[in-house]
Amino acid sequence: MPAAIKSSLRVARQKIWSASISVCVDRLKEPAGIIVEGKLNRMVGLTLEAVGCHAAIGARCLVDSNDNQPIEAEVVGFANERLFLMPTGSIQGLRPNARVIPTERVYEAPVGHELLGRVLDGAGRPLDGKGALNTTHTLPLTGRQINPLSRQPIEQPLDVGVRSINSLLTIGRGQRMGLFAGSGVGKSVLLGMMTKFTSADVIVVGLIGERGREVKEFINKILGEVGMSRSVVVAVPADYTPVMRMHGAAMATTIAEYFRDQGQHVLLLMDSLTRYAQAQREIALAIGEPPATKGYPPSVFARLPQLVERAGNGDKDGGSITAIYTILTEGHVEQDPIADAARAILDGHIVLSRDLAEAGQYPAIDIESSISRTMNEIVSDEQLQLAQRCRLINSIYRQNEDLISVGAYTVGTDARIDEAINFYPTLQRFLKQDMNTAMDWKTSVNGLQAMFNEHDVRQQTAAAQMNTDMISHGQT
């Protein structure tokens, strides 16, 4: 073999050896992490207790089962050397002393424009039978915290396509509103109207803890093809585990955050915040946290603002998340700790009245009990005065409704009550709206102005006619 070739081979071998030694040195500097497995020691209800391993709160773990399909669980607490885990799916097949393998990973949400028109569960799996999601990016469910001083102010109204809300309870881009309603008063229909008629760029709907039948009805009948074309639905019905229900709410919020950070205006509808709180209560009580307020542990009231504060305006690129959270209420709101806590952390509330629904008014919005705390900053003084006048007339009529209905009130006794009696039927017609008819923001405000103009003209005409009659009577 020629000397030149031998020399070249020698140099090549030296380079290979040097590279191999360099790789070994690098591996010694950064040794691979060692995963310490544990075992399933105890199970009470849905709470799994593992020993012999360590993992952070919120981490994913795999637990062996009889059918060789690992069961996923999330770390929700610990005590001394024991880890408390809550499964995200079925627990069929679990056995004593099963292996518990920490994955050192946290739960993430798939994000991207490929999600538009799709329906997911709390784990990010498609439920609509349209195949894989084909997304390339993921974000942790915990989201990111925004400096409150960096948030953009709420300066522009968001058109939701509902006349009574646009004109009397104007919602601003980036506002967080509560929708307080009992069962069967048109809550889902109102949410469906917003998804179809809003001017937002993207709609994210979180159906958390509701009946499975309602999920399909909401998507097919209420949302429809038009609403789904720019929507993402995260559905986690009531038969899912409490951890998965909480993941569903966090996933819907994470997806909304992604679109907001892309500079788009997002409408986030979550039904319901009450079911989210109940899921956290189940988890907290299962791991031994004591109940504090009407059976709700303190962690529930810590979780609510952590979720709600993720919505709102961003700190850059001009995007926003306008969020509407439904809160289930029956009876007095003050007796419901979740409803009471929600009022304190949200930017306003819309109350649906069962009495109005039974009287045939849809949407059954009780404008006297509802309020938008940002309306004063985003509408004109003229609209604000008209809205206040409308609320005052409605309040006067409701306060004297019993006297009026039984004929105990004499016309002419009080001018304010007389005006309320004359104006109330017109107001009722204004507040009603067909679920398939959109009323944009400008049309809603103009309609409010026209309603009062027509009322004032009638009042002036009636006053003039009364004066004419008095003069004529005096002459005769």
C-alpha cells in the first residue's frame, strides 16, 4: 500500500477517534436523566397513590395496566414520599403494585390554524371523525402570565350580533363577561347566536362538564356550518374525569391565546365555569383538602382567577380574547359561592331570567340585573344616556308591575310610572330577537335611538292633544 494512502488512513482514523472521544466527553458532562419508576400503592375513588418515584405537580405519569395499555395520570399532590395522581381516562385494568413511570413532561395543547372547524377533547384528540389534526406546534396548558401594566386597554366594542347586548350591555374587545343562567332559559341558544353573528376573527368554544347529548346538538343545530367554519370546539362532557374536564377549559384558553398572539380578535365562550370549579372541587377533596365555603375547598377560588385572567387583551400585536363564561345559577346568586366569586373577578355579567323566558321573551336578558363594566369607556355619551334611561324605565315598571297588573294604579298619579307603562311594550319588542336574525352593533344602536325618538314623538303628540282637549272643553 503506498505511503500516501497509509498516511491518509491514519489521519482519518485519528479524526474518527477524536470525534468519538469528544462525544463521550460531552455525554459525561451531561449524563442522560435517570427515570426512577415507582409502584401503585393505594387507590381510593379516582385518587392513585404512588411510592418510590418523584415528579412535579402537573407532570404526566404512565401506570401499567392488565391490557398492556398504560393509563395516563397527572400529579395533583404529594405527602412525604407519596405521590397523589388523578387519571385522565378510564381506570379499567389497574392492579396493585403496578409500575408508575414519570414521563417528565407536562400536558400540552395542539395549536395552529388547522384547528379551525374541528372538535377536540381535553387531550387534544379529534372527536369529529375528520382525521388527524396535522398541527405542528404545541403550547403548555398552563399558558403564560401577562404583566397587567403591559395589557392593551379596552377601547373598542365587539359586535356580538345580539341587539340587546350591543345597545344596552356593550361588550368591549378584551372584556371578560359572565353569563348567569339556570337550566332551560336559552343559554345555549344565546351562545350560538354570538358564535354565528359576532365580528370576532376566531371563536373558541369550551363545552366543559355538560351532557354529551348537548355537545352534538350545540355543534349541529346551534353552531351550524357557518359558525363552525371559523370556530374551534373543545368538548369534555360530564362523563370524563375531573382532570380531563379541567384540561378542557385550559386547552380552550390556550388555543384562544395562540390566536390572540397572532394578532387576531378571539371570542372565547366557555360553558361552564361552574363545571370547571366542580371538577377542581372533586380533585381537591379527593386528595384531602378540607372544604371551606359551602363544600368548596380554597383551591377552587384560587383556580378561577388563574383561568379567567388568561383572557383579555394581549401585550403586543393588537390581538384580544373576549371571554364569556357561563355560570349556572338556581335561586339567589348570593347563596352560590361560585357565582359570587365570578362576579368579583369578571368585567360584568349578563343575567338570564326564568320569568322572562316563561313569558316568551328571547333572549331572556334581565337588563335591570345585568351590567357591562367597560361600557362607559367604549360608547358615546348619547348611547350611554339612552341605555341608562332604558334601564330606569324598565326598573320603574318592574317595581310597580303588581299594582299595574291588578289595576290598582291610577293613570296620572306618577308621571314616571305613566311613561313606563307607555314605553314598556315597545321596550319588550326591542329586546326580543329571532335566533336566526343578526343585529349588528350599528343597527342595534340606531334602533335604540329610533325607539326613543318614536316614543318622545308619541308623548309630545299625546300632550298636545291633551292641551287641545282641555282648551276645547274650557271653551264649551
